[in-house]
Amino acid sequence: MEREAPLRSVSWLHLREGRLLSVRTRGNDTFYLPGGKYEPGETAREALSRELSEELGLVVPEEQLSEAFVIHDVAHGKNGRRLHMTCFTGGPQDIAPEPGREIAEYAWFDREEALLRCAPAHSQVVDRLIAQGRMSG
């Protein structure tokens, strides 16, 4: 049996006072990192810049985004399909998100809240940020 290719996605790591910005899509109770899937022909930075505009009304030029690391995990709610998520930092620090049509809400989570309310790959991201000294454990 042939394995399905990993789901490729991009995400934005935006911290405020040691808490990580997370979003919840309509009809879902789990929070994810802002970002999403690529459209055909897009680079990772182009995809993330577009997703941040669509999801949160933020203008984050692709040249302001810096790759932080890649997470490999099981994609939440995708029947065991693997996830290849490229995480980026950068862009404006002071933001006022305005949730787009697919986003029900956004929140800022610390490690404990993230473990309870976020998708599995989110925990790996939090662990990396703690190891880098960017979040407290």
C-alpha cells in the first residue's frame, strides 16, 4: 500500500509576553497556529503571507518572514496523515488581528493552555520555543 504524501503547511510563530498566538477555525474546537496549506506554485513565504492576510487581516510581507524550524507530526483530524509544517517568525510585533471568514477566534496561549486546547504539532512547537528560551516552561 502506497503511503499518502505528508500534508505540507506553513505556520507563523508570534509571541506576546511569552504566549503563542493561536487560531480556531469555525466549526472546530481545536486551536492551530496561524497559517495553512500552500496553493499551487507558492513558496512557503508566499503561502504564509497570503494565509495571514486571509485568516487575520495582517499584512506581513514575505521578505519579513524567517524560517525558524520544521515540525514533523501527525496532522490533526486527517486520519493519521503525516504533517510537514514549516514554521516562520518575523513581521510586525504589535498586531491587531481581525479574524477572517474561516477563523472563529484567536487566542494567546502559554504552555499549559496549549497542551489542553491545541493540535498535537502545536505542542512540538511550544517545546522547541521553550528549548530556545523564547517561551517559559
